[in-house]
Amino acid sequence: MTHVDTSVTGSSIEASELRAALAREARALGFDCIGVTAPGTIEKAGAYFLEFIASGGHGDMDWLAAQPERRLDPRGLWSDVRSVIMLGVNYGPDSDPLSILEQRTRAAISVYAQGDDYHDLIKKRLKALARWLVATAPSDVKVFVDTAAVMEKPLAQTAGLGWQGKHTNLVSREFGSWLFLGAIYTTLELPRDDAEIDHCGSCRACLDVCPTAAFPAPYKLDARRCISYLTIENKGPIPREFRKSIGNRIYGCDDCLAACPWNKFAQEGREAKLAARDELRAPALAELARLDDAAFRALFTKSPVKRIGRDRFLRNVLIAIGNSRDAALAEEARRLLDDASPLVRGAAVWALGQLVQRDEFAALRANAIADEHDDSVREEWGHAS
């Protein structure tokens, strides 16, 4: 019988009993699933990660390439860790997240960003669970939620929460594609859960649905082609080759997640703070295009959308306006030709090029380009003419 020594109190507790109590406490705090794994279990994932970095697939996300050894094994981040507790919170949507793509004058915001920022909610719960664990079995702990050099998805697979599908995201037999993950590293030796096996089989639904062909092969992602990367992490103009494929997606993309057949077993999320806000379910592109910085910050209070800032956000909105096929929206793009941000002005040029007649666009170009001092915007006028 395995016991966990609690040296501070001089007592001990059966490891299986502690593990069961940990699961009960996790669920009481609002976590939907829990698993425990050991450091040293993600060697294969580490090799894939190094290949991903070497290929340049991470794009401009330089923090991924910095000190990669810290990601390859939990002990690279904290040498004292003995067990990794992986936890998940279900954020399953209450409707088909792809139906918005047919409403071309409305904005598609990724499911995970339609409610409050999950980082804040989950970190608070992780800290509460960590405090309980330390009080029950004195030990050292560290908590992580997508903000440190932690390979959450491979660790979640070895902890039995799900498996990394061909789209590289975690898939759960119980919750489909819709799990937020958090981790607690502890110095305790806890009973391990069995790793989940891959249940993708011959299915290619997630690969085939991708609008920008961001998967060069199953289980491999080129972030530079991914709409989530292009609309969130990318700080400059969106490359022209991807603009039409983006459609009305203005923050992230759910296509590969939503296409997974395992979602037939998914459940609607039970956390109200993560539920979609009514004003973010299908906002009108025209209204979003009129947001100044203060209005942008107000609309996206407590939302992960706020972190990209108003200028990148309007860049995305203007790409969607250009794809709307609605000539009435040209007025919104025309107004933003005078925006203070070159990023916004350049996107407005492209949007107008998609919506107005050639002669009208030529007249706009003749009036605007003489007064334009930013090279990137002048280039947009040149390409769109």
C-alpha cells in the first residue's frame, strides 16, 4: 500500500485516498475532468515540437522557440516536480459554431473568446485546488494555465484526459474538442492515470475542413497558415493569399474543432462565465467597424479579444467586410481610409477593392495615395488597383 508522507505533520495518507479526494475537490471547484501523469512521459511530443520549431511553423511566436528544453519535460521548467495534475473545464457551445460563417455581414468570433477570459477563471480554480492539496498533504506546488513553457495537450493525453487529434488539438471522448486545460505541478508522488490512446482512425474531417490548408500532414500544423494565428498572433497585415479564405472570421477559427465527429458526445459547458455573451455571438460588422479604442475596450472587457488591441481587431473586421459581398459596407471601409493606424488603413484599401466598382476605386486611389506616407498602405493601393 502506497502512502504519501506529510513530513510537516508527521502523518501519512494513503495515496489512492488522496487521489480520490483530489478528484472530488476538483469537481467541487468546477473542473470537469482530472488526470495525473509523471514527468518524463512526453518524449515523443517533445520530438514533434522540435521538428515544428525547426520547420518555422511557429511563425512569429518567438517565445515558443526560446529555451525549448523547458517545454520538452516538466522537469525542465521545475526540477523538483514529481507529479503533474492535469485538469479540464468544458466550454462546449450551445449551437453549431460554424453556422455563423453563412452570415457574411456578421462577425465570427471563436467559441472560446465569446465569454470571459478562461485564463483568469481557471487560474483562480487551480490556485484554490493547489491550496487544498498543500493543506491536505504538505508539499510544493506550481500552477499553470497556458502562460508558461508547459506542453498542456501532450501532458493531458498521458494523464488520460483525451488525445491529440490530427489537428493537434486535444479531443475527449466525453467533451469532444471543447476543453480548457490547466496544470498543477507538485512534489508529491501521486498515483498515475493511464494515457489515452488515439481514436482518430482514418478520419480526416479536421484536415479537410481547414480553409487555408494549415495542416501539411496529419498531426502537423503550420501556424503561419492558420486563421487563429493570422487573426490573433500576427501583428502585421494579413498575407493576401489568405484574406478571402478568412471569410468573416475576425478572431480565431473553430473549423477544425467543430468538424470533429467526436463532438457528437460533447456537452454544453456548465460555467456561466465562459458562456457566450449575447453581444459577441454574431455582432454586425458595421457596428464593430465603428469602434474607437475606448469602445473596443469596453465591449471586450474581461475578454481575450482585448489583448490584440483595437487596430489589429479592425484589420480583421475590414478583411471580413471585404469578404461580405455587401456593397453597403463599403462606406465603413471608406471612412477608415483616414484612420490613424496604417494597419487599419491598409485593410480598408483591400476591403474597398473587393466591394466597389473599378472606376470608383481608381478615383479613391487617385485622391488618397498622394497623401499617404506609409509604404505598406501605398503598397496596398498598388496591389488593389
